[in-house]
Amino acid sequence: MRLLRSERVAAALLLGAAALGLVLANLPGIGHALLAFANTEWHLPVPGLALSPKHWVSDGLLALFFFAVAVELRRELAVGELNSVRKAALPAIAAAGGVLVPALVYLGLAGREFPGGWPIPTATDIAFALGILGLFGRGIPNHVRVFLLALAVIDDLIAILIIAFFFTQHVALPWLGGAAACLLVFAWLSKLLAPRSPYLLARRPQWPIVTALWVLAVLTWWCVLSSGVHATVAGVALGFVIARQPGGRMHVLLEPVTNGVVLPLFAFSAAAVAFPAVGAASLHAEFWAIVVALPLGKVVGIVGAGWLGARAMRGSWVSRSPVDLVMVGCLGGVGFTVALLMNELAFRGSPEITDEGVLAVLAGSALAIAYSSVFVALRARSLRRGPQQNE
């Protein structure tokens, strides 16, 4: 379990799973069978649960990942690196630039047929970015890692809001009301497991409450899925309303599961696409827009907005060490997990564009992985050798 908590291992599993999915999907015989299996709906005797294996992963398992992200974000806002306006301001400004610029680059390069793909290059993959920093960044100051983590968490919050507001077309209010009711009961019950709660002080057993919380979480997810809102939003909502202490314990328990099972399975299923039987000249404009916007737009947006924010705020480490801001911008270009989800939602109903979008996300993220790994390694080597090491 300890191994699966490693940022390096998580990044390696993500990359390996995506590569395996891409290779298997393009093998003669195996590829066709794999894609057919992944997209075959399983009809269960429950309303709204006619999902394919691919959607069980993206709509079901991925909700666990977003739950963990929401719990982490809430902790950072309460007692962590985002617990004051001043602490959160600079990474928030940099994150906003890292969303706005790639979206504008996409809109400038993409065709008019699919303008809704602009959210795809706006996401940063926390697991990959921190994994690269951990793998190649021995000697990098801790405040850089904290800044990257804060930026990535805020970036994911923006991605969650994009999913909720831009990828929800028809909302069934009764189902949404059922989700809200389950959520309220879930929040109230979770407080019974908080330290020094009357329930715990009375030495009552915890397992009935834990069981009820799991049941309510599943019911909330089902109601959100049936309402027309993307089901991962349920994970976000549950992560924000759960009491802080039991939420922290759940995060610790789920981290090996999300790193070792959920994210690799999603990367495998999302990357399992057949290469388009066309030449590079025949690829749609959306492909090239994502390939450029993800590794380049993120760097320009994060660095530009972060530098302007640092100039306005003054006293920030960014002013003393702008090269580290560039390094963070490079790491921000690794989109991967959330970018693949955005691609699936943005191009839903257009399989050919969806497949090209997956390949574009993989290509853009691969470029960002390559240059950010080199940048981080060179920067770490410079810091270990030079006087800046003790900054």
C-alpha cells in the first residue's frame, strides 16, 4: 500500500496503463474485440444504469478520484496552503492563466464545427505533474512543490466547475433533489464520526455509520447520474460536505485505490483508441489545436499570469526565482487524466473526433512530459550545485 502512495509510482502506472491501452487497441483482432467490449452496454435492473464498461470507469470509478480531490482541496482551504486569500491568490492567478490561454489557443486553431472542445487543454494532471517533480526534482525547494500542488488543485476545481456547467445539457430536477437530500443526510451522519462527537464519546460502534455513509454515497452518485449531470460531480459534492476528520481518513484509505486502480483503469480505457486511418494532413483542426494548446498554451498562461500576479503582490518567491515558475508552467502542460475526460465529454456523439482528441491529448501530454522532465532535472542539478540550494 505504501508503494501505491508514491507520486512516482502513480505517474508510472498512469503512463504504463495508457500505453498498454493504446497498443492493445491497435493490435489486429485484439483491438476490435477490446473496443467492442469497452463500448457494449450492460443492462442492469436499475433505472439509469445501462452503462458500458468504459462508462462504468469514467462515470463510476472516477467519482472516487474526484472525491479525493475535493477532500484534499477542502483541507488546503481550511488548514493548508490555501487557507488565506494571500496564500491562494498567486496560484489561483496562475491557474486562471493556465485555463484561459490554452482555451483561447484552441479556439484560434480549431475549426468552427467543434468549438466546444476548448476545455480539453485547460486541465493539469496532479498525479503526473507531482510524479515528474518527485522523480527528477531532488533538490527542488519545497515551496515550488507546494505552489504546483495548489495550482493543480485549483486547476482541478475549475475543471469540476466546467464539467458541471458546460457539460450538463438536460437536468432532471427530481433526481437532483434526491441527490441533494442524500447529500444532506451524508453530511450530517459524517459529523458523528468527527473527533469528540457525542456519538464517539459514548463509545458507540462506528460500523453502522460507515455503512450508512457508503450507502448514501452510492445513492447520491446514482441520483446525480440519473439527473443528467455528469456523475463525477457527485464525488466532488461528497468530498466537500463530509466532515473534515473522517474525510481525511477516507482520503488516506482511498489514495492507494485511486493511484493503483482507478486512474490506471481510466487511462487504459480512455487511451484505448484505434489510430485514425488517415495521414497527418487529413487530421482535423481540433487535433492540432489540442496538440499546440496543451503543452504550449499551459506554459504561456501559467508563466504569464503568475509573473503578473507576482509583480502585483511583491515579496513572492516567483520574483526571486522566475525560472522555477517556468518549471511549474512546463509541468502544468501535462493534461492527461482530466483532459481525457474533457475530451470524452466535449466530443460526445462524434467518435472520429473523440479518437483524434485522445491521440492529441496523449501527444500533447507526451511533449509536456518530455520537456518538463528535462527542465526539472536540469534545474534540480543546478540547485544542488549552486548557492541557490539554500534559498
